[in-house]
Amino acid sequence: MALGGERKAGHRRPALRRGIGLGNITSDGFPELIAVDNHLGSAYRVHTLDISIGLPLTGWPVAQTNWPEGLPTIVDVNNDGFQGVCFVTNGGELFALSGDGSVIAGYPKMMSGPSISGVSAGDIDGDGFYELVAATWDGFVYAWDTDGSVAADRCDWPMRGVMPETLASIVEREAPA
Ligand SMILES: [Ca+2]
Ligand SMILES: [Ca+2]
Ligand SMILES: [Ca+2]
């Protein structure tokens, strides 16, 4: 699997140690794997891998100024029918990227300090729209409204507690030949 880049002596293993997300951010019927990558002393990136062809989507990986941290969450925050890639950074940002790698309008959201929590998505106030939730090192928990409507037939994907190796084996088994 090419996702996550090469491993260099003295560097932490990038990307997959922080977990990966799974979602169809292009709505072509085939899911992408999404991972954040924060090499020490190197580029900070967010990756996608289209598992139908085994290649990154056009426009990816997306470079970041700050370290992307925590697990990415894949959810349609602007209700255009396409899932977006949501993640936090050690610069106190919460980003939402569209399938072409561009930043979705209204993002990033800013927090008071670095965040390594990852992002959770859920309808925490029961209004039928997702909220995004993240926490900071300095002890705050943030929640933002989104325009993404919650529906029974949707399958947004906040990955939690799944070992990357386990998911990789599932994807390998299920991917089209
Ligand atoms: Ca896709
Ligand atoms: Ca969207
Ligand atoms: Ca809500």
C-alpha cells in the first residue's frame, strides 16, 4: 500500500499509526482510504487512496502548514452529497476538505490551542444536522454546527478504535479485482 509514503531511518512511521478513515468522497461508489501524515522534520500531508485503482485521488496528498493530528473523520459537512475529510492540527485548526483537496468554504475553524483529539461528527443537539466536535490541549471542547443533514441512508464514517492493519486487510479482501 502506497498510502503514507516511505519510511526513513530516524523518522516515526507516518500516517497509519494515527488511524485511517474510510469514505467515498468522490461518490463514485468506491471508497477511499484517508490518512493524516506528520513526519517529524518533513512535510505534513493528508492522503487519500482510491481503493478501486490503488492510487491517490487527483489533487492529493494535500500539504498542511501544521501537523494534522488524530483520526480523520469523513462526513458531508456542506450537504452537497459528497463526503468531506475533517481533521484537526497542532495549530488549533479544524479543516474540512472536499474530494478535490480544496478547503470547504467556512473552514478552517479555529481553536484556542493545539488539538490532537481528531474530530467526531454527530447530531448532538437533535436538529437533524451534524455537529463537528474536537478538543484542545488547553482543556476546551469545541462543537460547530454544519450544514450536513443526518439521514438514515447515509453512511458517514467516524473511524474509532480500528487497527489500521485490520482495516487494510478488510479493504484488500473487498476491493474489486
Ligand atoms: Ca470514491
Ligand atoms: Ca460535502
Ligand atoms: Ca445537530
